[in-house]
Amino acid sequence: MSTVTPYDQPSSLKIAEFPTDLKQLSFLPRPWLMTDVLLQRQITMLVAPGGTGKSTLSLMIALSVASGIPLLGKKVLKSSNVLMLNNEDDEDEQKRRYWAISSHHAIIPTQKIYYFKRNFQLMEGNELSEDGRALINEIRQRDIGLLIIDPLLSVNTGDENSNQAAGILLNALGEIARGGNCSILLIHHTRKFRTDESAAGNAATARGASAFVDRSRICLTLSTMNPGEATSRGIDKADADRYIQLRNAKSNYSKRANSSTWLMMRSIKDPSGENIAVHEVADLNEPEIFEISPETVAKRLLECMGEGSHPQSQLRSSYCNRFAIKDSTVGKHLALIGESKITIEDHEIWKTKEGTAKNSPATIHIKRHK
């Protein structure tokens, strides 16, 4: 006599099998709106600190998608309508930026760009609110291909440091992306990061719970150029903060090659005479690769200090500031200069020490050939 257990009952689970014959598999291209940036039915997060122009960039992305013009140097594969929720700028400021970007780049969108005239409550507890469900209907009825939310935390009603709360919010946004058959771009702030920590390509600098980044399919970072990068590219250090780097920090669909696009901020005047910042792709020189050697360090010393006898303790700060490197790195560079004279152009560079101890006071001499 056989005994039937609960585990022998028919299952309602849906299980499929991969074919052993690979020829049975066929694929369509992934539904990219913008190459490596926006994918239909998926979430992209843009992480940026204040002052980088992230809201301006989000409108630039909207105009690129609505016009089909690759304003970021990224190919637009599917032009579509865009819906924007900007809770950082008032309606007048949004219109100014729309005018500035459209005028500067001579764009006439072939698709429509919509914006919310009021904020709304996306969540009610752990579920989409009535407004959230209505949003899906609006997206479908207006044939929206891209929804932009700026900033993400303006629609977050939970604890921003809780992975559970972040997961609930991203699940709800994923429901909107799938239900509306659209791509979602979330604009998110960075946390306060260490002075030795770079924001470029570093998704870990995102503010709040790690689940915000983990649940996003693509993560981009926006950061200003540092003085050292400016120097290596032949740009005046005083102009470094005019250059913004858009960098891929995470992609679940392609190799993360740390691909980046450099943008330059310009200021133009609107019809009322007010200044407005706009972005454009910057054509920059490739960075100069500095190979550390006694000769290259000596050349730098000649460049920043000039002829004379310079106490090493005093020239450290000049060297550090001139080439935008850390003090600890300066020490490694200066250690390459010894008592043997190094000839650079028509000068000789060498070091003398007042004692034999490792930390004995040292002087670096830069003298012209006699």
C-alpha cells in the first residue's frame, strides 16, 4: 500500500528547461533607449555630489532622448516621450534650463517632454500609493519611454539608511518600469566621503543604504575634475571645476570598462539676462602619464622651484600644490633625488643632507651649468 504525502501533490510552480541544442535559442537586441545608459523596463541611477550640475544633466538626457540627438556622445537607439519629476527646482527654473539647453544645442525635440506641476506621494506603507498606481497609467497613456526622478530621496518615505526600506522602494519603482514599459533614471546624492576617496566611478559613494545601488541595473557617477587631472590634460587648474566626468560605475549588462565622458560647463544668458549653466561634450587631450624616475622628478623640481638651494621641508608644499598630489606621495618622489647630479636641460639637480640619519635635514640644489 502506497502512502501519498503532501510532497507528492501536483505543483503550481512554473519551471522551464534550458535546451541542450543552442541552435534552438534566438534573441532580440536589448531594448536600449541610450547606449550603456538607459534600458527599457530597468532602473539607472546617477550618483553625484552637489555642484556638479546633475539636474541640468538630467534635463540634457531628457532632451537627448526626446530628440534622438546624442548630446552626451551616447547613441540614442529609441527616441521617446519623457516625464520628469524634479523636486529640487521650481517650475520657472526648470523652464529656464530647458530653454538654455535647447537653445545652446539648437534642439527641437521630436517627442514630448512632460513635467509634474506638483509633488506626489509615491508610496503608501510598503506598497504603491494611489498616485503611484496612477503614474503607471499616465506613463502608458502618454507613451512615456523615460521617467526621471530628481532626487530619489524626494519619493522615499522610509529610512534612507535601511536596506529593507530601500529594497521596498526600488521594488516599487521596478513595478513602475515594468508596468509602464519604460526606463527610469534616478538622480541620487553622494554621502560625505573621505578626502582620499574619489567619487568618479565609485558607486559606493552613494548616500544611504547600499541597496539603492544594488537594486539598480546601471549606475553612473558625475564628478568634477581634480587639479591633478587638469594639469595632466594641459588645463589650467583654476578651470578644473568647469569639467565634469560622467562615468559608468556599474552595469549588469555589459563589461564595466570605466568608460567615461567629459563634459564642460558653460554659462549663457537667458532673455532676462540671468546666467544659466549648460553642459557640452568636451574634447580633451589625453592625460600625460607621469612615470616616476629620478629624471622626471628632477624635471618637475626645475619647473616648480627654479634655480637655487631649497630646503626639502619647504619645497614639499610647493611640489604638492603644483602637481596636485598627496604629501605622502611627494616624499616618495623626493627620495629619488640623491647626491649624484642629474642633468636636466642646462641645469644640474642634486641633494645634500646635514647628517647620516634617515630624517636628517636635506637641501635640494638646482644650479645652472657653468
